[in-house]
Amino acid sequence: MKLSVTSLEKQIFWDSTVSDLDMETHAEYIIPRVMDYGMWEDVKFILRYYGKTKIKQILFNAPSLQKKTISFFAWYFSVSQQSFKANNNRIPEWTY
């Protein structure tokens, strides 16, 4: 299924040709991107479309995610933030 949701096109995939994105083939690209940059309606759409199991698997293995995304989905899935590969790949923030 081609990605065709207008709200996802402009706000989230600014650096991609949306007409080339396929919901199944590019799930590992689409899911983290929507969870990091999407609005709540976008996140709900993705949750309904893919289901918790697939989203959990992809987010756990995503090489990078925003800290807020990891925090929210750790709560949502009732797991530790260390369950996310992206959390373990995180570059320490500078302290001043």
C-alpha cells in the first residue's frame, strides 16, 4: 500500500519522495519517523495500521529515536528505556 496520508507527507517526510514510499516495504523507515515527528493523529493512524506487535519490534530495533519517543513508548509498552537499541546508541548530551 502506497503512503498517501496528506498530513504525513509534508510534515514528516520532507526529505523523501512520498509517492515512492510503500507502507509494507518501508515500515522500518515510516514507523520511527512518524513516532518521532508526527502529530498525535499520525501516531494513532500508524498504531491502527501496523498494530502494537510490529511497532514494538521496529521501535526496539530502530538505530535512532528521539529521547521523548523512547520515553513515551517505554511507558506505552511497559518496558525499560534500555529495551530500545536507540537508547543504547545515544550520544551523551553535553553538560554545562
